[in-house]
Amino acid sequence: MSAGSVSKGCFVFKPSPKKRKVSQKTADYFREGNSDAEDSELRFATCQSLWKHVKLEAEQIEEDLNKQLFDNLVSFLRRSHSEFQEKTTEWNCRMKSREIPTAALVLGVNVTDHDLTFRSLSEVLQNRVTPYVALLQAKDCPGIKNLMQKLLGQLMNCYVDVDSEEDDYVQTSQNRIRCSMTSLITWYESVTKKTDFETPSKKRTSSRHWQSPPVVVIFKDMESFTTKVLQDFIVISSQHIHELPLVLVFGIATSPMIIHGLLPHSVSSLLCIELFQSLSCKEHLSTIIDKVLLTTQFPLKLSEKVLQVLINIFLYHDFSVQNFIKGFQLCIVEHFYTQPLSVLCCHQEEVKKRINSLSHNQCENIRRLPSFRRYVENQTSEKQIALLTTDGFLKETVQQLLEDLNVYHENYFPVLRCLHVFTSSLPKYPLGKQIRELHCACLENRVWETEEYESFLQLARMLNKCDLVTMLQKCVEILVSSPGKEFDKTVEKLKEFLTQFQKLEVAEACQERDESVSSQKELQKKTDLYHLQKTLLELKESRRSKKLTKFEMLRFEVVDYIDSIVRNYLVPADHKTLHEIVYFNTASVLREHLNAAPRVALHTALNNPYSYLKSQALRSDGGSISNKAPDICIVYKLHLECGRLINLVDWLEAFSTVVTAVEGPNADAPSSDQVDDVIHARFIRAVSELELLGFIKPSKQKTDHVARLTWGGC
């Protein structure tokens, strides 16, 4: 037998019986390399518990958001299936036209989230509709044979040998079945007959599925499928639609018009298509931020810069809510790993117990916090000495400060929502349309000191009565349902404003009625030119010296009161003492992990290999090139010294000079011809690697030159 490639060979590596790796627990990795390992186990347990609750909440939110979409799909399947089962007139007509019920599911461009959506959809369909659901991907179905093989393999739960030459068959536990629509129909009839002959008790256990349930085939990435594969499958399926209740689901990322773009009219006319639109990924993100980040349910909070990094990655890279949640998970892990005082980042019920068990080193860590040092500087000298020397007094103060921080959050979020009610209805959205933009503005600085806030006040002082009353009613609802205990007087004041607006409306209605009667009488008297000119002059004078009406005065009073609430409760979090315990603010670490910079990483690896390999022999002084460096690093540093076109002969000579620059003669060294051949081969391999990475390309201007493709070559 001759192998066409080295990769076809079989290589055996026997494990050493003496050296066995002892598997480490996750907690050991969490503790390993941590400069301050005190309370690391408790911090790791708290981190795990927090992430578990966040994950459950995010999954519940997604389930609630997709509920309407999944209900509509189930209703669509119910209609299609009932027509097949009852053999109605509509189904008979569809049989004659051979139309396949098809659901076009538009999910949006956040392709990375589609797998989770289809997994949830498959579970819903299997629980409520049919056990026969197949999920197909374009990469697994390059041809119609592969598609049928995958389809039968998933529906029959049988073994599929991908490397088998006879790819027309699938292997079940009993025999081999040919991959064809006839085999699928035969299998379906046998399965449904078994269900029909079941005992009544068994029928009751499987009542969640319908009698003769449909076969649902989901094309997860419909745009990526080959046109011929889709055409062949649809044509074959349409010929057997009267024997098999088949329903297709197309997962679409762009537009439903792609169906007509991929399929000709003769094929698309065989589909009875109904369109389903999923929730926008931006709305999904807003719900996640609203119910996970802007609540007191979870103790960990994100600073303005960290939240902005996550939002920018979402908006400018992938639109993936799942990646946003993974970024939040990274924030949780980094905070509990790097911050020794994160042991206090827990719910209020546990804080007191953990504070009492703090060691002296942890008390010293608290004293080093910048916010706590600012707090100590504002205290009296006696209290300063006690805070800096007595651990017991420090623990009592820390407990009170953390309670104040929790009260701050309980008041902050409701007032933030009230302010968003006003700002989201104004033209041009001076403080942002989304609440996340307003939240970032409030975290960054005192929002009332910005120009955008001044614009908001000016626009709010011009609101009409109807909008203003509606906003006040929403604010009352928010404050009444909030956990904050300081809003009783605020709610009473807002209700008083609403009462005044109501009284004002009644008074204005009576005044307008009286004025309309009197104006009619005066118009009957004053119809000559003199009285008309006099009336115009009076109107001009009244405009110049205009007095505020009762409504305008009340509107100014309402806006000023909202302004006072904002100044009182929306103080930035970094102005609060001990905010470092519950806020993750290391945006640079997050950006380094999530926002890749390949150009910097490549240049660092090739220009300074010591930063990755950590070998002392690779240390270079003054930009010199070490002959111990990998060949590609030597070639790369030499090519940095060249212009746009690089002479290969000169490049090889420079490479040979660097490589052969060894210290002292070697008696066992090979001949110069052998050395030249080896160096030549190493140079060719290094240059080929640079070409593969995209740094250079062959040049048509000169045969013995290559052209640079990257920075610095112009």
C-alpha cells in the first residue's frame, strides 16, 4: 500500500507508566499564580455562585423573549399537520400542487447566537409537537447524498460512517438502510403504526406528541447551502409530500428574499412559505442590560469603561448577545481573581459574617483602597487614628459603608429609569435613546455638569401638558415598585403635581368657554378698522412683555424638581466609598482578552520572540539580531530594514551572516557546502512562512525580488 501523504500514516505514542499528570481542579487554577491567595476558595465559590445565577437569569430572559416566536411556529406546524391528518380540501389542493409547508425564520446577522436559538427551538418542538426533528448545517451537506445521510441518521438515531465509501447507506442497530426518501417514508410508516397499536396507558404517556407527528427539517444556515442541494431535496420531497408530513424551517440571517435568490421559480413555487421574524438582537441586549446589570439582584457591577468596551464589541463586531454574556462572565472571573476584597462582593445577608472574619491583611487591603483613603481624610483626627489602627472599628465602619453603597444602588437605578423616561422622548435624544447610554453618562461624570444635560433641561421646559403628565405617571409607577425606601415623599410630590395639572385642566376648560362667549360679543361690536389695528398693537405688546401662564410655571417647577432628584441620587459610583469592592473597572484587561490586536501580537512575536518563549538566549540588546532566534524571526527583522522591494540574494546573505555568527570555531562542524545547503533550505522555509502569513509576495517587476505587503513598506 502506498500512502499519498504523510498524514495517512499511523503514529503510536505510548504513555509513560511512571509520570502521570494529576488533574487539577478549577479552584486550583483559580488559586495558582494569584499574588494574594487569601480567601481564594471562598472567592472562587462566590464567583461560581454569582455566574450560575447570572447564567440562569440570561437563559430565562432568552426563553421569555423567544416564547412568542416559538408559539407562532408551533401554531404554524399545528395548522400544517391538521390539514395532513384530516385530509382537508386545502391539503388535497396542496397535494396536487405538491407544496411543502415552509417556515422562513429570520434571525438576524448575529450568527453566533443562532446555534442556541435552534437548540431551544428543537427542544420546544420535541416537547410539544414531534419527536422527529433534524438539524442540518451546510458544512455537513455538500451533496444530496450527504444531506439524506445526515437526515436519516438524526431521525433514526443510527450510526453514520462519514469515511465510508458507500455513503448511500446508514447503519442501524439491526441492519443497513439505503439513504432515500422511500426509506424515510417506510421508516415513518412503521414508527407511526407502532404508536397506533400502543396500549392506552402508553398513549397517555406520549400525549405531548400528536398522532402521526410531522417530520421537521431545520436548515440552520440556509444561505450557506449549495443551490443544487436545496433544489434536489425540495423537488424530491415535493413528490412524496402526500405520503410524509414534511415541514421545512429555513434559518435566514439576511433577508427572506434570499430564498427566491437561491431557488428558481420552478422550485420556490413548491414551497408554501410563511415568514417569522425573531426579536432584534439590540432589543435582546437592552433587556439583558436592563434585567441583569441595572438591578440590585447581582452584587457585581461594571464601570463605565468596561461596559462601553462590551457594548462596542457588540455594536461594531458581531451583534452577539451570547458573546456579551461571555464578556460579562470574564469580568466576574477577573474581578474575583484579581481583587482580594471581592470576598465582600456578595449579598447583604452574608456581608456581615464575612466582614467579621476578615484577617489583618485584608483590613490593610481595605485601608489601601483610594476611595477609603479619601473617606479617612474627611474624618476627624480621632476617627482617622481608629480607622487606621483598630481593626474592630474598621470592620464596623466598613459594614456601614457597604450598607450605604447598597442603599445607593437601590436609589440609583429607579431614578435612572425616571430620567430615561424624560430623555428618551425628547427630540435628538441629548442623553441617548437607550438607557445604557444614559447609564454610561451617569457613571462617567456628574451628568448635571454636561452640556447634554443642559440641552435636556431646555427641551423638558418646552414639553406639552399631555406628554408631561404621561411621563410623571410613569415615574410614579417606577418609584412605587422600586425597593428604595426613600421615595415616599418623592411619590407624594409627583402625585401632587399630577393633581395640580388636573385642576389646571378643569380651570382652563372653564376659562376657554367664558372667553369664547365674550370674544363673540366683542367681535360683533368691534369690526371696524380702528378697533382691529388697536387689537393688533395690544397683541404685539403682550408678546414683548409676556407673563408666564400657570401651566408654564408648574412645568418649570416639575423640571426643577426632577433636576434636584437627579443631583441627589445619580452621583457617579466612583465617588462612593469602597466602590472598588463591587465594581470591576479594569477595561484594559477586558480589551486585551476580547478585542484582539493581531498586528501588535504578530509584530511582538516576530520582532521580540523572548516575550513569548521566555528563553534567556533570545534576549537582544540595542535591537541586535540573535542567531538563537527562530529562522522566521531573523528573516522578519531583516526584512524590516528593506524597502518596498526586497532582493532575495541580499536577504539570503544577511540571513547567512546572522546564522553563522557563532562564538569560536567548531572542530566537528560540517563542510561549507553542507552548511550553505542547510542555510539555504532554512531561508527558503522562513521566507515561505512569511509569504503564508501575508507579509510578502512575489514581484512581477523583478524576478529575484519580493514585494512587501505590510506596514512600513511604502
